[in-house]
Amino acid sequence: MLLALTAVMPTSVFAHDAGTYTILVKESGFSHNSPQLVFNDSAFWYNVDNSSNITHRIVFDSDGDGLYNGTLDWDSGNLSYECERDEFGNQTDPDCKVTFEITFNGTWGPGTYNYQDLMSNGTVYNGTVVVQPDWHPAEGDTLPLGGYEFGNVEEDIELDSQTEENNSRDWLLWVAGASGLLSLLLIGLLILGFAAGLDEENTENLPLVDDNDIQDIIEEE
């Protein structure tokens, strides 16, 4: 029923609402090591490590040169636990940062990003962000490379229905074949029984001839 309704409904394309995924940067590592995002989403790192004089630096080395200054590299700079403010609430150090954000909608698109947290005490933590494509096909569109469509379950439902239908058909064919074989066996038994009955009846109807009759027949000849 679900598939039938889906087939007759007009096809619409809905864009993914961009979201922000917060990753807490702690003294012991990240709150989430491998978050799953969708194209247009953002990753937001927030330093909650209040250790004395410790800063964190979120980096991604796309080209592997160890410099973190490439076009596709990340470098948050030093993230502090808090930034000093004056009596009016204004930040006294314009370079002080507590958070870092990357949006995956242009320079950085779908893919797997293995990044690091370089702490000022020499400790290094590894993290991963996985970004899936935001795929919403219109009528007639084909699936992405590899045949995977993010968030789509209709294809799985259709395949399950086809499997159940094939299993039912195979079972009916097996029952029909067994019934036909049994019918042939019954017909064969009936024919054999009828033939045996005829032989017995013919044997019973034969005339009985005694020795005197046989002698008379010989004398007549």
C-alpha cells in the first residue's frame, strides 16, 4: 500500500535544512569522535577545557604537508577556555577565541575528514567528521555514484516485497508439482486395480469341464 501511494503522489524535491553539530573540546578529547553530517551542515568546536594555561588547536591537513595553511586545510588557531573582557563586556584581546566552525557547503563538501586537536602541552587527539551528500532526487534522476541515496528506505521496502512475492510463487509451484505427481500415481493405481479386476472376472466365467466330458469329446472325434 505504501509503495502504491508513493507511485501516484507527485514527486517533490526538498532541500536539507542546514544544521550545526557541536563538538565539545575537552581535556580528555572530543565529546564526539566521528559525527555524521550532511552537506550544508556545520561542525562547531567549543573549548570547555578549563585547565590552567592550556589551549587547543583544531587542524586538518588536507595536503599532508604538516603546515595547515593549504586551501583545503583547517587551522582554528589557539582556542582558549575563556577570553578576558573589560567592564563594558568588550573582548580585550581580539585574537582570543573559544570556538571554531567549519561549514560543509563549498570548499569542503561530502567526504571523510580526519582532523586533530593539538594541545599546547603536546597532547594530540584525533577526530573524524563524515559528511554525506544531500541527495533528494526528482523524478527521472538516477542514484549517486555507488547506488547509495542518503536517508532513502523505499528501495529496501520494494526489494523486500519482491523477495516475499518470489518466495510465495516458488512455494505455489512446488505444491502444484507435488499435487500433479500424486494425481498421476493415483490414476496409475486405479488403472492397475481395474485391470486386475477384469482378469479375475474372466477367470470366474470360464466353463468347468470334467473328465467324462473330455472323454466324450475324444470319442466324437
